[in-house]
Amino acid sequence: MPSTAYADGPRLVADIGGTHARFALESAPGILSQAATLPCARYQRFEDAVTSYLACFPELTVRHAVVAIANPVHGDSIRMTNHHWGFSVRAAAAALGFDTLLVVNDFAALAMAVPQLQAADLEQVGQGSRCAGAVIGLLGAGTGLGVAGLVEAGGRHYALQSEGGHVAFSPRDEREMQILRYCWRFHEHVSAERLVSGPGLKLIYAALADASGDIQPARPTPEQIIAAGLDGSDHLARATLDAFCAMLGTVAGDLAVTLNAHGGVYIGGGVVPRLGGFFAASGFRRRFESKGRFSDFNAQIPTYVIRAPYPALAGAATMLRAHLRQEPARPPMQSAANDYLHH
């Protein structure tokens, strides 16, 4: 049965990363259309990007909006970690004429999209089987490294917001130790995000070039590293992709044991889907399972690459619907506790 259109008009749904701002309109529950991607660098302010998108639909009045943003979300003041935008939620809502402007973490939105994903939206990497009702882990490399969780309680799903991308990077072999030593020249704290991200590809490449004595006047962009690594035209680019995939496997494996994620670990972000079959054949899954006494534990947990084009938009729309219905954002404590005990 088709969804009924919202009586008060379509809702604006946005997914804001450090590089791109993705927008769509939700005309009825689960019905998204008019998707568009705008470069963040083109706009001085967050409000300018929203205005630019909505200018394409001058006949519409939008009352309610949700923004999933690559940033911690606490209170009214938002300042992005990997971009210069900063704004007051209340002031932005007033300036844009919204009755509601809900701002949520982008990977919390991605987590809320997982129950809506179809088999065609996912590519399983390695073995393992999902345990129904168990905790789910999510992570993804883009401009940064997003991390989140998803729990089920009382028949509803709840996102666990996280800034787990900023945990300390953990090297697992001598090559990764060399990369870490190179990073220490410039950064007192080397987070997982510093390396396991789009910009991290450049840092890994520079570290490997330094270790090999290959001094180049210019460093390739992340896009160039991916292209040259996949076609084999640059051995350092290929080594960079190898290291990146293994590092992501470490982070994903740590997330799996941290959350007891027998519901699976799902990988989003802009980098991994571009690696195609290279990622499945890489050291990612071997590293994911390499957990010493807990290797058998992780081997049972499936890992999936999310192939859906705009999954966070669907999750953000779900969060806005719950917000307007004034549903609780956190699970009932007793139900959540029982969920952990059973898994």
C-alpha cells in the first residue's frame, strides 16, 4: 500500500559530510526524491547550502527538516570537525523558516537506516551469520571515520552515537609502526581517523614514500591514490590501499568486540564502496578476525559493505518521524540490559 503524503508538505532531509552535502525531500514516510549532492566548499555557511537546494523548488514550503552531520551533536551550537561550518540550530531554523530543525550525528542516521536496507544494498565480505536482535556496529571512512551502533529494544531500534573514529590508532605490524612513527612527527595524538579516512590515504602514502626514500615533489590526491592503486600503475598507491584496508579491519574488529556486535558490522562512507572487488580480496577480513583469543568470536560476526547510494538520508528521515511523534531517543533500560545479556 502506498504511503500517505504528509499533510503539511514535504520534509527536507540532509546528510552533511566534510566534503559533500546531500539533500532530498521526503513527501511521505519512506518516500525520498529529488536527491542532490552539493560541494560544501562552494558555500560559506550551512544555511547557504540549504537555501541553494531549496531554491530549486520555489513552489514548496518546508516546515520540518532533519540534518545528519559528521560531527558530535550536543545542544544548540554545531561546529564541524572536518569543515569550517558552524551554526546555531535555533538561529538556522529561524533563518530558514523551519518549524523543526533536527540535527543528528551522521552515523547515528546511518545506523537507523540499517533495518531498511535490502539484500541488494549489501555486499557481505567474508563469512559469519547475523544474530537476530543482536547489537549492530557501523563504521565508514570518508572525510573522517564515522562509528556508531544500533540496538533493538521493545520492538524499536535505537542508535548509539559515537565518536569512535577518534580512538588512538593501533598498529598491528612493522609497516604500520613505520606509518605511526611518521605521523608522530606531526601529531601528538594519532587517531584511527587520521589514517583510516580519505585524507588518511594521503598520509599513509606519504609515510610509505618516506620509509622507502621515494621523495616526490607532489603527493597524489585520495582519488588519484585509489585509481593508481586499483590499476597497479603506482606501487606506493597499491601499498597504501593494502594498508588502509588492513587498518580498517583492525578498527572494525575492535568495534565488533566492543559492542558484542553479533548483529553484524556494516561499512559505509565514501571510500570503501569505490574500492570494488579489491576490498573483498584485501586483508580487511583477515585483520577483522585476527583478535587472538577472540578470533573465533569475531569469525562468527558478518561484515557488510553498504552499497545503497544515500542510506543516511533514509535513517535521518526515520529519526525525524520519531522526533515529531515525540518518541524516546533511548531504549528502555531494562529492555536494553536484557538485550545485552542475551547476546
